[in-house]
Amino acid sequence: MTSTSAGSAARRAWLTEKLLMGLMPRAYLRGLLTPFNAVAGVILAVGIPVTIYRFVYGIGAVSNLSQTNPWGIWIGLDVASGVALAAGGYTLASAVFIFGLQKYRPVVRPAILTGFLGYIFVVIGLLADLGRPWNLPVPMVYSFGLTSVMFEVAWCVALYCTVLALELSPALFEWLGMKKARAWAVRIALALTVFGVVLSTLHQSSLGSLFLMARGKLHPLWYSPFIPIFFFVSSIAAGLSMVIVESGLSHRLFSARQTGGEHVDLDGITLGLGKAASVVLFAYFFAKLLGVADGQGWPLLSTPYGHWFLVELLGFVLVPCFLYAFGVRNRNVKLVRVAAAWTVLGVVLNRFNVSFIGYRWDQPDRYVPHWMEVAISLTIITVGILAFRWIVNRMPVLREHPDFRGSAH
């Protein structure tokens, strides 16, 4: 065999190992025939053409948004909820790399990956929502609005996407066998974590600050001068809960990709995260009550919107708070995971209430998402899940690379 042929065979073997997980193409394609992939294929078969249709014919062709209701499910789910649920990245990174809680190291990389993909698909969701998406970079590079909340959010999200990519890069470099690049990425991990916490604190709260300008448009029970604090505190609860949900699912679905060199106390990690989430939810609950008191909103609780506010506050904040506390006290890991899923739903409900259910609440023209809006949102979420699975199946995210076992990152 010539050197050229040997080099070509080596490249094919490398590609097969890295991209097809060591399987021959036919065997790899057969492995894709699963029920989940069938459902995902149907969603993409509908959603991708609809997404193309949206960008060809404009936002009005696929949505029920209007001047009265400018923000809908794309902002409420893909952007506001997506940013909150991606908060596990900075929460876990700060716990491990700043506060030295090494117990949670096994879930840092999955949390960072979830955060990175979450922010990437937040940007994609924002592009779908913007009437002129090609103008997205204009405020950042041309028309500086130093007093604009949108300006600060745009720069913080862009910078934090970069931070998350760099925090995730050690896994990429280990996968590619790039030891020097990996060593460089590990050296800057602490600085990246500190920078990421600063950026996250800014833009998580600033997303709430956007609604400070909506006084009179947002229902008084959800409007508050403290809404930036509400958004920030709830993002911590959302991030912790999302890590619990993601780690539990990953442990089941990717058991072959778990760390093989040492035992991972996932139950202990889950209980620890649940304890922290319970405390955060308890603080968030009383902060929301203070917001009602400050806005003198007690009489509004007897109205239909007040009843819905209580469903959110009692059913999706206080109930999971107690479920967390009871589960941790009795070391009931399943109950803690139920509380985590409940909290995730509660944060999504809150962002829906703020973005469009309680927004322009006094107008007769009520917003109901068009089925194409729902299809595009489902497509974005599905692609994000597929991307997470693709990366986890190949890169050392849920496991330690054998060449770097016990290293600093």
C-alpha cells in the first residue's frame, strides 16, 4: 500500500470513529431508525418548510402577531424561557470553579452544553421573531444605544455565547486530541466563569427590564419595578431545575456514555441541587408577594387574572418549593425530579404570562399563536435536542476522556 493510500485510509478511519462512532455507514444509518427519530423527522418535515416560508414571505404570513400583540410564543418560549432555562451553565460553573463545590463537577459540562445550545437557539428564535432579522447586528456595530436595554441584552447574549463556547471547548479539544489547545482552554476557565456570571447577571435581569417600559400594558399583577430581580432569581431556579431534569434524562438515555472510571453520585448531586432550588424558589415566592404589596395589587387577586396569577404563584412556585424540600428531607430523588420538571413548566408559564397572556390584557384583540408559530418553535426545540444528542454521543461531556481523567477541568 502506498503512503497516499495509507493516509487516505487513516483519514477515513478517523472520520468513521469521530462522526459515525466507529460504525460502518450502513450500520450507523440502521441505528437511526428509532421511534424518537421518526417523531423528530415528522416535526422537521413540517417545520423546516414552514420556517423557510416565514423568511421568504415575512412574519405576517405565518404568525398572528400584531401592533396590539407584538410579542408572542417566539419571545415567550424561544427567547425569554430559553434564556432562563439555559441558566444552569453559569450556575453550575460558578458553583464548581468559583466556590469549589467539586461534588457537582460531573454535571458541569452537560449544564454548559445545555446553556450553549439554549443560547444559540434563542438567537435563532429571535431571528424568526424579528420582522427584519438582517438588521439584528445593526444596534451592536453601527448605532450604539448606550441607554438601551436591548443594546445591553444583545451584547451580553453575544458575549456569553462566546464564553459558553470557550467553556465547552475542552471537551471539543479532547475529542479531537488537541492537547495544547485543551490545556490553554483549561487555564482560562476561571476567568471565563467569572465573566460569564457577570454577563448572565446583567442580561437575565435586563430581559425583565424590557417590561419596565410596558407600564399600563402589562397587567399590574405581573408588572413591578422589581421585575428585573424576578427574572434573575427565577432564572437561577430554572437553571438548577433544568440541570436536574437534563442529568436525570441523560443518565437514562446515554448510560453508555457515562463516566466509566469512577462512580458518580447522581442521586447526591440531584438532592444537593434540589435543596438549592427549594431555597431559591422560597425567596422568589416572597419577592413576588412583595411585588404585589408594592403595587397594591391585593384587590386584583379576586379577579379572573388574579386567579390565574395565583395558579402561577401557588401552583408553580410554592408547590414545587415544598416538593423540593420534602424530597430532599426524605432523600426522595424521584420527587425532586418531579419538582424540577414542575419548576421548569412554572418558569415557562411565567414568561408566557409576562410576554403575551398578561400583556395588553385589557384589549379585545387577544393573541392566539398561529399553528405555524408553534411548528417553528417545535422545530427549533427539536433541532436543539438532536444537537445535544449528537454532541453527547461523540464528545466527552457525560464522561471523562481516558487521557484526561482526574484533570483540572
